[in-house]
Amino acid sequence: IWVAEGRPITFKPTKVAPTTFEPKVNPNLICTVDGLKERIGQAGVQIWDARSIEEYDGRNDRGNARKGHVPGANNAEWTQMMSNDDLQTFRPAAEMWEVIDRLGLSPDKEIVSYCQGGIRAAHANFVLTLLGFTNARNYDGSMREWANRDDTPLVLP
């Protein structure tokens, strides 16, 4: 994107001062498998499945032991928030809101997003943050964990 936008580039090496990174987990941004199990069907919680429609409806199991989606989850593939051009930038906010509205997601509710391994769900949560949502959680275990356990419910359309 940088080059496509005609921004300056250099081939000279840069020097970065060494530093120590100390990550701090924010539990308000994370949802565990047990946390999602508890939230299914709760009035104040909505679930966003950011996978492809083929994963959501079970046509693509991605190698998981079981297929389908979390009960109550609504599906909109993460790519629906991106432009269709070569740059693949975020769509304008109004267009992203159209997808959010179609999903029925509300800023006054807790949103839990998931995918196959948490990456697309993290993208979904970033979109929610861009749009002003303040109560979004990523279930990073996602289908890689959920669909390979026997104690988690799955449904097919």
C-alpha cells in the first residue's frame, strides 16, 4: 500500500534502539471457551462469526473434528469490511456500519467474535473499535478449539 500510494522509500538500513517489550494482557478483550459457553443465549451478548460462509454453514470444516457454528452466531466474513481493490483498505465507516447493522450488532451489548484461529476475529474486533464499540471480546481459541471438543455446541443452518 505504501508504495502504491507513492510514499517515499529507501534502501538504507535503519538502526532501532534495543528495548524490552513487556506485554500486559487485558482480560476485557478476551473470551475463553468457558466464557463463550456461558454467554450463548445471554440477552446482553452477541456473537460474530468472522469466517467464510462455507465455514459457517459447514461446507468447509477446515480439518476440524466437527463443523458448523456457535449457536446464536451471526456471520459476516471479515473481508466484507475491506475494499475490493488491490490495496484492500478498510471500507468507509458507513459501509462497515451496513454490515454491522445487517448482523444486528449493537454498541450497547457485548460482542464476542471468533473465526478459525482468532486472527480474523481480532480483525473483527478492530473494526468494532474503529466504529466506536467498547465491549468487544476475541475468542482466540475459535473453531480450532471449539470444534475439536465434545463439550461445545455447534449448529448448522
